[in-house]
Amino acid sequence: MQKAISKLISPSSIAIIGASADPRKTAGRPVAYLQKHGFAGRIMPVNPKADRIGELPCYPDVGSLPEVPDVAIVLLGAERAHVAVKQLADMGCAAAIVLASGYTETGEEGAQRQRVLKEAAGSMRILGPNTIGLVNLTDSIVLSPSGALEMEAFPVGNIGVVSQSGGILGSLLSRAAARGIGLSKLISTSNEVDLELADFIDYLADDPATNVIALYVESVRNPERFRSACLKAARAGKAVVAFKIGRSEAGAQAAVSHTGAMAGADSMYDALFKQVGVIRARSFSDLLDIPAALVTKRKLRGKRVAILTSTGGAGTLVSDDLGAAGFETPAPDENTADKLRALQTGSEAVLDRNPIDVTLAGLRPDLLRGAITALQESPTYDALIVIVGSSSLAMPELMVGAVRDCLPNSDKPLMAYVSPHAPEIAALLTRNGVPAYAAAESCTAALAGMLHANMFEVPDDEPTVPKVCAPSRIPSGTLDEAQAKALFAQFGIPCTPERIVSDGEQAKAAAAGLGGRVALKLLSSEVLHKSDVGGVALGLTAETISSRLESMAVDVESHTGRRPARFLVQQMVAEGTELILGMHRDALGTAILLGMGGVTAELFQDTSMRLLPSTEGRLGGLTYAEAMSMAQELRTWPLLDGFRGRPPADVEALANVVVAFSQMVAQLGERLHEAEINPVFVLSKGQGVMAADGVAVLSS
């Protein structure tokens, strides 16, 4: 497959099926752009109505081509494209690019056309349909009619782009060129009848001309292959940055559990990206801002940032945004301050704070070089942002040269914030290896992306094998609380002691047997959110539980119209932190969710998620290290870690329960539709974990 993709991206011969002699038409652009941008191979246009297109001989049909092309651009409409594709496949063409629309994006009739197209291609690879093609800037090969290619030249660099939107490819190409950001390859996958995101991530991971991969993602159609390709890129030292459109889309509706409401589709993508090292771009501009910094290959080892400015207001903008994102802007250490004072004397120098204001730096390149060098050498800082003020407008080359000259001194990130509207200065800086930004937020996003890339450790690519358990017969359908906890217990999850009762006398005996304070709960597989119907009472004793059961029965009947037949008497958990542990499944995969629990779980939305690994459709469980990191990611982690003298919780036992729960989910597979423990009490260190309520829905 790699050989076919290599021919697609770097062909030596190209057939243009349906080419027009008019370069102003869409069908005329591919030939015109190939010639304009210097393609050195053979171009073979096909059009029965023309003998020549410019100086090129034109062939009446595919069968008349003098040789088998490496790749063909098919410019025919959806009603005829499959015919040409079949002819190309039969003659042994490696790949075809199908530009026509009118396929799955239009409904069932279009989906049928796409199936016909796929069948016609056979073993030949297809890019598209409904694509704008691809642009290989590394080798001056443009296989696209995009109007962005009207530009005379583009900066060539080491950022590869794969987009599921054709229009976005042209947008990124033109925006990158205007900002001086060099790209290597741009590929529009669009409908992905054959080749998809994962194929090109895999290819670019091996491409020596690509160091960073940027993705515009609408949906991941094959999560297993996507995971494998992204981890391959990570092992090759190539960061992947993704902008996922559709962040507001609703996840699958929960049937019974809180987890479904807390684990929407966008959260699933967050979990997937986190696990495979993909840096998520939160805005469209981030999709260029972050790669522009990453491609410098500089290492951000911490969060301490020096801001060098000659204009106070702009420095404050950058400092404020960095602080909001958790970065630090400490004042210079004394040794660094002495070096800065030696460069500039007088009252203008304000060197006891950060931003570091060196007033004349914008007018004196020697002063700017000295200040940058001092900050690069300082052990106080992990990165440096230079504020380019209005004073630099008069002599941009001198200022840019001074900053560029300092690059070899250190591998710390060095970037620029251009305060005036001066896109030409920003582009000049970027072309000289100093990523430059027009927004303070872009500086923060770039540094956050660099920090993420430096901290990610490639996990073991093999899924953990779930612990095989031989549970006794498991009922199907929606289980009641007692049944759900009995299931969890079979997989090694400790649950609260409890008794099933049907009347006040049984409840009194159960409470006496359990001892101490107890909880009384409605037990029903039809009413799982018990507190909503008055079906939970806490802190009861053997003396008070009988009368409370009667009043609960009345309350529940008033809400549901039915008098309950069964109740659960449960030993109260006297202490501990309440968490929620659940599973969620959608088209992207199966995930485990851990979060702040209890009745306020959906209110606080403090959660961490991990997708279970999958190999050839077989799920694996989470590792202990993954379970522990999930707990540590919670905003409420301090409550587990001894916040303000609170006893540290038994987080080791919690991690073991998360692993056991994940192995249960993996082993039961598609049969398990929903499962949740809420709350799971994490007791003091050494005291373990206790599941106090549970939900499970299984098919037969």
C-alpha cells in the first residue's frame, strides 16, 4: 500500500481525465498548475474533443494513453467517473484522484454511486471522491484545481497537512504562505471511499520532508488504524496536531446512567487524542500556530517564560494570557538581571520584573541580541517571547536579524509576538526560524503544544489482556442495583454489605444485622435514579427504618404510580471521597470514565476518560498506570491526595478497581451496553474502595 501512496504523492507521470484546454475552467487548472509550478514528469491529458492542450498531445480516451500513469486525476462527473476509474484500474494505474461530488454527502443515491466507484477501482487506490486533491510542495507536484494555486510560489517546509475538507486545504495553503510557514505535503481525503486520514498519517510518519503533521478532522472512521498511525508518528518523533470540527455535537443519549450524559462524542475524541499523543488545536488558527512552533524542534522543558519587551502594554497582554493557562513569568534571577543591567544603564531599564522592559531594544540590534542571549542562558527560564513593537517597523530586517542570530545559542523555544499590525514582519521572522504571532493567545497555544509534545510518552502498543473471569449466570436487560453490584463483585470490585427486603420487619432485622447506621433504597430495575422519586434515605437505624420504609413506599408510589415491592438495606459508608466510574461506547470506541461522583456528578463535570485499546476488534483493559493517571487528572485530585490535612485516600485501591472495571467491560464486550458505579467511595489509605451503587445493562 505504501508503494501506491508514494506514487500518488510523488508520481513521475500523470493522466488528467477530462482535461480542458481552458485554464480558466476547473477542468483546465490541473494541467496549467502542474506546468506553472514546475512538474518535471510527463503530463497526459485525456479529452476526446481536443488534439492538444497547449504543447501537450491530448488523448481521446484512457485506452489511448501511451503508458500506464502513476496517478490519474479524474475530472468527470459522478455519473461517469467510475467508468474511467475502471479503465485505469484495468491498465494497472497505481492511484486515482476523483474530484467529483455527488456521493455519500448527498444521501443514499450518492452512497450507491460511491459503492460502484469503490468496486470499479478494485485494487487501485482512490483519493476522494469529492476531494480537491493534493499538493506536494516538497517536489513541486500539484494535483489539484484549487484556486489557492494561483499564487506564484509557496514557502516549502516540514509541516504536512491532511484534511477531510477540500476547501480547508486551500485555506491552509494560502494562510501558511502569507505567514511564511513552510509546508511539505497537503492532502484532502474528503469522502474517504478508500484512502483515509490514517493512511496519510502513516505515510507522513516515514516522509523525511515532514517533521510535524497537521490534521483537519471531521470524523475518525477507523479508530484502530488512526491510533496505530498516530503512535507510529510519535515513535518517529513527529508531533501530530488536530483540529476537530463538531465540538458541539451531542454524544449518544444515555439510557440509564450518568456516564452517558458526561461522555459526549467530543470527550471521546479528547480521550483518543490524549492517548495517542495528538495535540488538540482548540481553534482553527491553532492548526497553523502550533505546528509553526513545533517544526523548530525546540524543547520546552517547563512552564517558566521570559517576556522581553520594549512596549509595556503588549508584554502585559502576553503575560496575562500565559498566566491564565498555567504558565509562569518569574522575575529575572540576580545574575541574569546583572547581565541585562550591563547592556543598558539608566532609569529606562526595568529589570526586576517580567515582562522585562528593555526600552531601546527595538532600535538597537546589539542590545536586543545581548538581552535575548542573557535570557536564553538564564536557568530561570524555559522559553522566551520577544515582543516586536512599533519601533521595529522602520528597520524590520535589522530586528529580525538580531533575533535570528540568537537561535544557535540555545534549544529553548524562542518566538515573537508582533504587536503592531505588521504581517510582513511576522512572516519574515517565521521564515527565519522564529515563529511569530499576531495574538497573545497564539503564543500561549504554541507553548502549550510544545509542552504537550515534550511530555508525551509513547505507550506500549499492545492492549492489556483482560483478566478472564468465569462469572455465574448474568441476567440480561437492565439490572437492579443488587444485581449490578453482584456482577461487579464477580470481577473483584468490593461492594457495600447489604440485604434485600420487602417489608418493615425484614428491614429492621437487616439493619440490626448490618449494625450501625444504614441506608434504605428502592430496589428496581425500572427506576434507577432513585433519589429523583424519593427512593433513598440515609442514616437510619433498626429502630427508625421500618416507619421510613412505609413513608418511602408512599413517596415512590406518588411519583411512579406503582407501590414498590423490594428495598435494599445497605451498610452506610462513614467516610471517603465519592467518585463515579462508568463506561461509554460510541462509534469511536469504548471508554472508561472516572470523575467526581454522587448526585452532583453531572453538575461538576470533573472527569477523565480513556478509550480501551482494541486490536482486530478485541478489547483490552487499562493498565494500573493509566488508571492512576486518570485519577491524577481530576481537578478534585487534591481531595484524594491529602488536601488541607485531610487523610490521603487509598488511590492505589482506586486504581485497581478502575483496572478491574475496565477488564470487566473488555471481557463482556458488546454484550455490555452500560455500566456505572456511582458513587464509589475511596476510603482512607489502606482502607480500600467500596462500590455503593451500581447500574448495568446487558443484552442476552
